[in-house]
Amino acid sequence: MSKLDLLHNINLGNSVAEYDKYLEEYFVTTPAFLDVISGRYDIVRGTKGSGKSAILLNLLKGKNNINELDDTILIPATDYQGDPIFKNAFANINLPVNEDKLIDSWKIFLINVIWPQIYEVVGNKTDIEKYLISHKLIISPLNLFGKIRFSLSRVLSPKELKGTFKDPTGFEYSGEVVLADPESEPTNGVNFNYIFRTFNDSISKTGKQIWVLMDRLDDAFPDNPQLESIALKSLLYAYKDIAGLSNIKIKIFLRDDIYDRVTGSGFRSLTHVNSNAMPPISWSDEKLLNLLIDRLLFNKNFKEYLITQGYDPKTISTNDDREILLLILFRDQVDVGPKSPKTFRWIINHIRDGNGIATPRDLIALVDSARQKQVEDWTLNGVSAEDNFLIAPSALKHAWGIVSADKLKTQLYAEYSHLKPQISKFKGSKAEHNIDTLKQLLGDGWKDIVEELVFTGFLEQLSSTWKIPFLYREALGISQGKAFNNEEESQ
């Protein structure tokens, strides 16, 4: 197979876990994953692209091979097709809305998600079933959207919940789904503790436990921070009331910045939630390298190519041989020179944000974009005899531009749209700024703006200056160097 055909056929997987059908084959076992399957934490935190959804999906796809989960029933309360179910459901809520009502609605949703499993154990005409029916807390089987729709309709008044709901399939839910008038039959007479304790006792008698898995909450409330705050805060309060159960666990996968924002102020009994929240997922350079190598070696053609080059694919993934594999894939340096980093270090430097975070999603996106660019170049110009590597530095630089633009658009502008005007002011500037240049760029209130930009990872704070990471420079035309002279800095 020619180099062109080889590179064309290499599959590095999808950078978005939800669309990667081979994820289970090359999933990298990380400390975060081990902490999840051991049951140590219930709330999984991490930046966008850090692998939260990959952990959840691998739990579901690889459950039969995870011994720790032999006696665990996994219930996904997430739909990976179309818009997030929570986005569609909560879009019809009128603000302001009562927080306690939303807490109850989350509990009703969880009851409806868990009840089918409990029903298999206890059967019908039991005290718990009679209790649920008498308080109009359960509804005949619906999809997940129907369950959350029912749960909101059961609790909120017509003033708080507007119109009809349409799920991703186009099916509409209107007031007919409501089994009780929320104003005439409020849930303050419902003993939720009794319900969940009974559920817990019932499932514990079988020697099993139940995990409810909740993901895609990050994308549920675009451009509506007020709704996001009250909806997710109420979910965490509902979680707190259930967290002490031994055999029923709610596993919540949430972006760390959203978690910090929601719990940052006015959160009662935060220690009870924080104690079950995982430290944000982080990836060392070594783990990222392992991920890239595992995905390369997943390709049969690539392993055969290694054999033609005199290497054994079974041993080349070890620490001693990984440099050999990188030299087969890339030139030793992107920019040749004694002070320039090795190519993999260059890649990490160019996908790392101002908080020092580099994600698997951005790594795969950059290398795969470079692979595609190299295929285009070789198709047009042919493979040069001097090309003793598969992906040239020029292709990596082109891919960096693609990732930079995508990251700026889909993360910074999408998640922090209110900062777009301020970020745009840095366009065409130098990478490093001091107090004076930031004042000139951002004007009044520059300190608060800079604090937010550091929080988002757009700026990296040094000792007395701030630097824009490589990740965002190409998209904004930002060049290396200081926007001030050394005399200004010393003053």
C-alpha cells in the first residue's frame, strides 16, 4: 500500500465521543474512569472535550467487560440523537419559576426513570405502586422526553409552563399529558424520602444497584444562564436528597465551569454535593500520547506498514518505542531549531488553553485534520521521495488553524457569547499584554473582563502579564510577541 493510500485509510475515530462507533475498541482507561466504576464519585466534571461522554458511553457499551459493574443496572437518562431532551423540555419554562417546584420535578423524572426496574422486582398492587398512583407521580411508558415533560407538567402551573412540547421526533406533548392540576394537587404532600427509600430497599434485596446516568446537560440551556442556573441547581439539590442511598445512585456528567458557576453562590449544603464531585478530568501529555498511539494501532493497515518498516506493532506502543512511531508519523520538529520543541510537544502547546488544559477532542481533531490536508497535498502534487514521514509540518500548521477557528466559535463564542465583543478586540494584536495594553483594549471594567477571560482559558495569567495561548491565536490573527515594550513592563 502506498503512503497516500495508507494515510487516506487511517481512521483516528471521531473527536466527538457520541459519534465514534469504535470508541470501545481504543478507549483509554484513565484515573477518572476508574474512579467512576469504583463508585467513588457521582458527579463527573471536566471541560468540553475532556472525555466525560466517552466515560459514560464506555460504561454502557463495555459494561459486560467491567467486573465492577456486574451487579449494576445502568439506566441512561440521556438521548444522544438530536437536541438534548432537557433543552427541548426546559425551553418552554417561563421565568421566574419556583426552585422547590423544579426540585420536585427532577425527583418525579427520576422516579419515572427508575420505576420500571423497581416494578420488575415488586410487581403490581404493592403499597409503593398504590402510593405513586394515588399521588399521580407515574405515567405509562413514554420516551425520556415524555418523562421529563410529564414531570415538569405535574409540578409547574400554566403560568410557568407555556405551550406544547415537541420532542426530537416531532411528537407533540400538550396539557393532556398532565394527570393532576398542579395548583390543586401540589407535591408538598408527597413523601419523596419514603419513595426513594422503598426503591432502594427493593433493589438491595436483589443484590443489585441502580445507576441513573445523566449527560448532555452542558448543551441544554444555550444563551440562558438564568434558566441554566436554576435548572441545574435544582437538579443538584434533588441529587443531594438522594445521594445517601446505598443502592440507587445518580451519576451526573457536567462541564466543570458550569458546575462551578451553578454552585458558586447561594448553594445550601454544598459540602454534601462537593464530597461526591470528582476533581475535573485532566489529561497528562503521556495519556494523550497513549490515546493517539492506541488509535493509530487500531488500524490494521498502519500496523502492516510498521512491519514493512521493520517494527513490531506489539512492542512499538511501549515507552521506549513511542518516539519511533512519532517519527514515522511526523517530522522530528515542526519548526527546526535548537529552541523549538519536538512535534508532539508542539501539538500539545497548540491545543492547550490558558488554563493549561489540552483535551483528547482537540488532539484528535488536529491530527486528523492534518492527515486530511496531507492526503489533499499528495493527491495534487504526488509523494516526494524526501517525505520520510506521513504528515508534514505544513499540514499540522494548516490543521492548527482549523482547530483554532473551531474552538473559538464552538467553545468561546458559543459558551460565553457575552464575551465575544471583548475577545474580538484582541484580533490582530500581539500575544502578550500587560495592564496598560489591556486597559487600552478593554476600557472601563477591564479587570472584571480579564478575570472572566482567564476563567474561560482565553488568557493565561503570568506573573505580571497575560498571554493568549496558541490555541486561539491563528483564528484571531494574533502574532507572537509583546503588545508593549520592556520599559513599559518594568514600570
